[in-house]
Amino acid sequence: MEPAIRVVLADDSYLVREALAHVLEDADGIEVVAACGDRDALLRAVEAGRPDVVVTDIRMPPSHTDEGLTVAARHPGTGVVLLSQFAEATYALALLAEGSARRGYLLKERVADGDELADAIRRVAAGGSVIDPTVVEGLVAANKARPSRLDALTPRELEVLGEMAQGKANASIAAKLVLSERAIEKHTNSIFAKLGLSEERDLNRRVSAVLVYLQDH
């Protein structure tokens, strides 16, 4: 039996913390080991408990600015799922600045029933990424005026890359776009080549391609 994914929750609202703990209590393979109300308590919990994943609000005491990003910066090996009431491109790009592996950004409205949050935790713990589609749309809108490195991509390649930016593997992309996995593999290889990423390892290529999409599309 696989060990449970150890999760630390952080939000300055007691009610939100309790709600998050409640929706996760019946999730298979997930154990909430601590719940914190501010940045310092969160950092202590991470350093003491070494959780697999931290689920945290972005803004908490003491400054109510970007406290949730602190744990991502100080503990790059720990999975981090940021929760926000708003799709904020600046915070998403800061979270993904060192790569998208083990990183997630979800809107709070998406996790009310727990299934989506539990799925995001599992994917992040496994080394993947989960970016809320609304956040992706916001990042695209914020960068429309900038010259794009994606002009060489075909519409289908852009569609594949958009799905990749949501943390999906080739099989999931194939199912969504009603294509074969082999076709998706060809599209991704073409994307990597056109973006000059052919010499990097596969995981690094996916991360780099997603960052280009989020920043330049």
C-alpha cells in the first residue's frame, strides 16, 4: 500500500481551513498533517513535518501580499498548490518561474467539492502541474500585446500546447482533442523543435514549452 500524501493547509481564515480539511478527509491516499493561519506558522510546519504538498492561499499575514509564494521559493522540492480568489497572472508566473513541476494554481471556487483539489494534490505530489484554465486564459490575455515566440506554431500545435499548459499528459491531451497519442507525440516534438527545445530532456522541454506559452501567447 502506498503511503499517504502528507498535506499542510494554510489560509488565514479558520472557516476556509476547516472547509479544506473537511473536503479532503475522505480523499483516498491523502492525509492532512497540519493547518496554519499565517506565513510563519506555515514555514514552521513545512520545516518540521516535511509534507509532500502544501495547499496555501497566496495572501496571508503578516503582509497579505504574496506569503503563499514564500514556501515555493524556500522549499523548491515541496509540492505547492496555490489557491486564490482571482486569476492573477503575476502570481502564476512567479510560481512557475523555476519550472512547473510540482506546482499548481487553482481558483478557490473550483475546489468546493474536494474532488478537483484532491486530484490536483495527487498530480502535484507525483511531479506534475495543475494550472486552472481561467488562470491560463488570464495569462494569455495579459500577454497578447507582446511579440510572441509562438508565431511559428500551427493552430493545432497551439491547441496542444494550451492543453499541456494545464498539466495534462499526452494521453489526456489525445482524449480531449480526439486524436491518437502518436499524433500528439508528433505535435509535441514539432512544438519543441520550433521553440528551440530539441536538445533538452523531455520533462525540461515540457516545462520550458509551457513557460513560453504562459509568458508569450
